[in-house]
Amino acid sequence: MYTLMNMAPTALSYLLSSANLHRFPSPNPNPNFLHPRTTTQFLTFASNSSPQNSTATPPPPTPPPPEPSEKKSFAVSTGELFLGIATRLIKGSRGGSIVADSSSASVKEEERIGAVVEDEIQPDVIWEQRVKDVEAERKRRVVTSPGFSFSAAGLLFPYHLGVAQFLIENGYIKETTPLAGSSAGAIVCAVIASGASMEEGLNATKILAADCRDRGTAFRLGAVLRDVLEKFLPDDVHVRSNGRVRVAVTQLLWRPRGLLVDQFDSKEDLINAVFTSSFIPGYLAPRPATRFRNRLCVDGGLTLFMPPTSATRTVRVCAFPASRLGLQGIGISPDCNPENVTSPRQLFNWALEPADDAILDRLFQLGYLDAAVWAKENPVEEIVQDGSPALGNSIAE
């Protein structure tokens, strides 16, 4: 399983390297997709990827626009700073150590770790589950395979919502389908499990984005996110998620280690897990870490970028163009429609600073179309199977 810990020399450095911030010529430029506040925020969509299969001839390609010369927003600058610091810390810890959480010795019995697993895809990645989480998975009578894992994505979760919309509509995700996610991916998993529609999730995203655009993002996003989740999620969301939704967080022990949580005592407990999974140090709130169940923790994507589900097979969904980040074996990503190009830098900016509503709608559409392309090679009647629970690290793709 590729994680930011392992991706630090490649994926994150690619995102932050000025040498790789070029844009790519679009075969179907459309000025209507421009961000209304600046001429550098854009998404392009190939005409042959539309559900209506339009036969209109696209206009000839135009040269890519120049890179933005204006200063980065405070939120983007802050997010880049703390992500850089955090990934250096994670990378450096592989050859050294991190001071252990002083409260670890006093962890309650019910928080006892029941599984410590070396990931089958990346053996140097270790993830844990509490006894309660393992038991919650065993209680599920039917587990539908494949499960779906949603990547960390910051504020790009409209892309994940669009993917989920297609998968639910076409029978790939059912109430018995295991889910897993880090950061934005964990939020989307909670929305799916809640029974809400993905359009409702998109509307909630727009509320969060509008608040951040008006009042700022850095240092206060966490409070806004918590407020939106409390209002949006139903009171029984934890019951619907138990044993089904794995939320990844990163524990700051002697070595950063992923913790997969899918047993929740209350709605508040689930929101705390999602909040912790999204905790970019110093960005979500003005502190370097947060405490979750007596453990010092940060963003789950730092160790489990796309965590495994409890199904025997996991399809991974990445909101970034996986091939350009050096990732292999991703099921659904912008690579599914290579002509629908947005630069990694622009996606990264939108991940840290909310785009306008028109861009959020386009991200949703892009996710839907990418999932549709993936589905053509993976017919639902051939890959979706119901069976008894199969615990352990699942085969990912």
C-alpha cells in the first residue's frame, strides 16, 4: 500500500517541486470552466468522455496558460509548509525515532491493540487495529467484495463524491460493501455509510467551502469541518459505520504507525475519528497534533494514503493523477481519462484552498466520468460478489 511516508521522495516532492508545475495542453479547452476569480484555475474534459457521447468536433488545441505569478494564498502556503515538515518527520523517523506518547502506557483495556500487520503490498508499512475493531468486523454477516478505499485528498472530496455516485448508482457499492479512507477519503466513507445522497454531500461541501472562502481556511478549517459534520451526519451514523468503515489515522509513537478504526461508540466518536484522520499538523487547527483515544495523532494519509478495506479485494480511488505521482495499481483516478487534464499543482492548490462552486461541480463530474471509464473494464456482474467476512489485509488494486 503506497503511503505518504513512502511517497515522500516521489509523490509529495513532485507536487511541491517547481520543476514539475507545468501544465499540459488541453484537446478541448473551454473558457466556461475558468475559475471566475483568476484565469489560472481550470479543468478540461474530453468530448468523448461525456455520458451523451457528443460527436461535436472540438476546437484546435491552444497553448497552456502561463503559471500563476501571484502570491500563494495563506492557506496554500501554510498547508505546503506543514505537509513538508510532517513528511520529512515521517521519512526521517524510518531511520531514527520519535518520542513516544507518554500516555500510551495508560491506554484503557478496551483500546488494546488486537492486530499489528505488515502490509502485504508495502511490508515496511505497519498498521494496527484495536480488539474492538476486529470484533466489529467479525460481526458483519455479509461482506461484499470488492471494497473501496478513498485516498487522502484535502478539499478535493467532490471528486470522491462523484466516484461514489457512479459506484452506488451502478451496484458496485452496496450497504454490505466495506469502505476505507484517509482524510477526505474518510469523510466520504462516512457520507456513504450515512445513507445520504452524494448530491447532499456536495451541497454540504459547498457550505464548508463558502465559509472558508469568506473567513479563511488555515487554522480554522477543523472547526468548520466539525460543525458541518455534526449538522450533516445522522445521529446513528456510527451504527451504520461500525465494522464497515475503516478510518485511518497516524499515531505518533516511537515510529509513526497507521491505526485503522471501524468501531465507533457514538456519532461524536466517529466525527472525532474523521477529524483526526484529516488533521494536517498546524493547518486544520493551530497545533502540531491532536489527541485521539489517548494517543497523539495526525493525518491518516501520512502513513495510510489509501488504507485497505476488510474485503478480500480492494479497489483504490485516488483524486490525483496517480501515474504522475509514481503510484501503481490504482483503480480509479484522473488517469482513467488522460485527456481530462488538470496540473498536479492546481489540484494541490484546490486541495488546500477551496475552489468556487463551479469548480467543485466539475470535480464531482470528473470523478463520475472516471469511475464510468473504470467500470467498462470491470463489469459489475463479473467483479461484485457477496460472501462471509474475510478479515485481514486485503489484496489491493
